[in-house]
Amino acid sequence: MKLSVVGCGYVGLVSGACLASLGNEVVCVDIDKRKIALLKKGKMPIYEPGLGDLVRENVRRRRLFFTSDLKRAVRKSDVIFIAVGTPPRPNGGADLSFVENVARTIAEEMNSFKIIVEKSTVPVETGEWIQKTVERYAKKGAKFEVASNPEFLREGTAVKDFMHPDRVILGVESKKAEEALRQIYRPLKVPIVATDIRSAEIIKHASNSFLAMKISFINAISNLCDAAKADVGQVALGVGLDRRIGPAFLNAGIGFGGFCFPKDLAAFIHLSEKLGYDFELLRAVEKINQNQKAVFLKKIDQAIWNVGSKTIGVLGLSFKPDTDDMRFAPSIEIIEALQAQGARVRAFDPHAMPKAGEIFKNVVFCKDSYSACRGSDCLVILTEWDEFKKLDLKKVKKLLNQPVIVDGRNIYRPEEVRALGFRYFSMGRS
Ligand code: UDX
């Protein structure tokens, strides 16, 4: 089948490369000509493990192509996936103008039956808006169908997530569209759930909100554990073994970030309000998440006192490990709050420093973890990169001005670090 994927961001690029490796001919489209030029040279605009090899392999096999010519891509494809950005507006709602523009171009260029699939995370009713937009701009008698196929991939494990999803959701209005999309996903051999378009749209919002709720839940428990002198790691283990709850997404920390959870949660709350329902539960999820950063800053203050006169060594800047993505990373607010109090910050991140350099002012970016420790009054952990777990802590102790670690991701065992002579503070483990 001939496919095109519009938008070469995380979702679009990964989906395009993976759909090509399933045997389809795929054209990936982006209006950013620089991005397309980079991709044509086999270079990736984002850091995502395994993606570069997958893209180059499929380009070599002549199944994956890149262009900034959307019109031509539309004319040549049977199925068009829309994976453009849906950035947040100031009121929390999603900005759907990119989706609308793409829908309009598709309508104007359609020359045969097309299935137009929304893959970006969009509010319920977007499918209908795409339908109306295409109807408005299409030539008389043009045949098309709109479908929704939300994507659940995570950054850092995106290729694996796409190729081995727990399920594929198809929001469709006809057997014809359902069968065409089933055919694309059949090689994955995973459960395929076909629903109506609105339900598919809500499945994506509900899944992300539920996961965000799990994180805020364990963070609330972690604050309680701090107060009760219990251990949130042990509590999460005991709770997570109940199969109805499950062990995933129960890591306490400084809260969730990234471009999906905060944005999608705000969009779902906004959408619920529009539909006349006050989703109080999700507002609490947001509030707990925001508060975690304050809880963490307080721990730093308790650990070293008068933060303003101190140097803080920071390990980890990206919103989670194995990505260079800095969007809505908790590190931004935390570092800016430390600097506002007058603290000097030395930081290291294995991949996110180029992007972090565009955000932070006056942060000293270091060549490795040990260099971030040198001369610092306290070591602060903001992202749980694997290499931080394997540091030589004896060496760390020698480099720090004082042996103090404030760990926002609970990567060390308290008793082990303390046995080395550190004062160690973590989340929900006194
Ligand atoms: C998420 C969803 O998982 C994915 O299905 C959706 O398509 C996009 O949004 P992603 O943003 O890549 O993916 O990251 P994810 O791995 O889900 O982590 C999100 C945030 O939650 C990170 O900031 C992470 O540090 C935090 N988190 C996750 C916790 O604080 N504790 C946990 O137990 C799990």
C-alpha cells in the first residue's frame, strides 16, 4: 500500500520508518525543508535509539522517501497519516491549525479514494472537523474517509513501542477503512481494537491521563512516606504486585514532564470542561505533579541550607532518560528556581546539553558527571540515566565540597550511599 505520513516529529518519523519496515511504500512529509534535507542525508533531527538505522535501511530498500511537497505526496498515496504538531494554547486547549491546513491541502489535491488518518493526539471531534474541512475544499464527487489511529509510542523506546504495541486502536466509520488499516497493522500480530472515531480519540486521552494519574498517585504516597518515615519503593512494590494495579508507572520522583503528559492532560481537562464535565480528579493530578518540584527544592534547601551561596552539581536535564527532549522537563523549573535564589549550577546530561544550552542561561555545562561534581556543595539528580547509576561514588565524594546527594529519581539505595559517608536525600524514602 502507498502511504504518506505528514509531519516528521517523534510520532511521524518513527511511524513512517516503522510502517516502511512493515513492507509499505511510505513518503514522509514535512514543511521544514532543513529537516527533510537532513533526513535525505540519512541524519536524524532527533535522538531516538535505533531510529537512524531503521530510516537508512528503509531508504536503501527504496520503501521510505522524504519530501516537503505535500501536494505530490497526497496524489501518490492511498492512506495519509496526519502526524503534525498539536501544541498547547495558553488556555490548555490544543492548537489544531496545522491539522486543519494539512486537511485542506489533502482535500484540494485528492485525485482518487483516500483514507485520511489522524495520528496526532487530538481532542474528540477533531475527526469530524477534518471530515468537514475536507468536504469543504474537495472537488465535487471526491471520495475519501477519515479515521483515527492514535499512537502510544514513548520517546526513548519509540521504535520498539511502535513495533510491539500492547494494542492498535482504529477509529473508523466503515468496514472499508477498517480493513485497509487492519491490513497495514496485521504483521504486528497484536490485538486490534476497532471503534468509532470519537471513542478512539478518547482512548488516547484516557490512557495518557490514567498513566499521569498513576505517577501523581505514587508521588502523593511518596510525600506521605516522607512524613511517616516509610519507603515508597517498598510500598510501590507491594501495591504493584496486585495484578489489578500493576507495577509500571509507580516510580516516585520529581513528577512527569515531556511534550505529551502535561499537554495532553491540560487538553483533556479543557475538553471535559467544554463538554460540561469538571474533571476534578485530573486537576488534582496536575496539582500534585506541579507540587513535586517544590517538594524537591525544599529537600535541597534542607540538605545544604542557604542555597543562594552554593554551587549545585546537576546530573540529568532531559525529561526522562534515553532522549534529548527538553520540552516541559522538570529540570527547567528546578534549575531556574535554584538560580533565582542565587545558586551557581554545573550540569551534565549525556544527550540533552545541546538543547538545554538554548534554554538555560549561566549554567556551566560539564564534559561528564564527575566534572559536574567538582567543587559542588551538593549533587542533585534530575534524570535517571543509566550511567548515573554506575558512577564511582567514592570518586564523587572526593570531588564534591560536601558529601551531599539529593536524588529526585531514587536511583541509589539509601543504606549503600549512606555507608559511603554521604548525606543522602531522596523521594519518599527517609
Ligand atoms: C508518554 C506515553 O507513555 C505515551 O504512551 C504517549 O504516546 C506519549 O506520552 P513519553 O512522554 O515519551 O510517553 O514518556 P513516558 O515514558 O511515558 O514518561 C513520561 C513522564 O513520566 C517522564 O517525565 C517520566 O520521568 C515520568 N514518569 C514515568 C515518572 O515520573 N514515574 C513513572 O513511574 C513513570
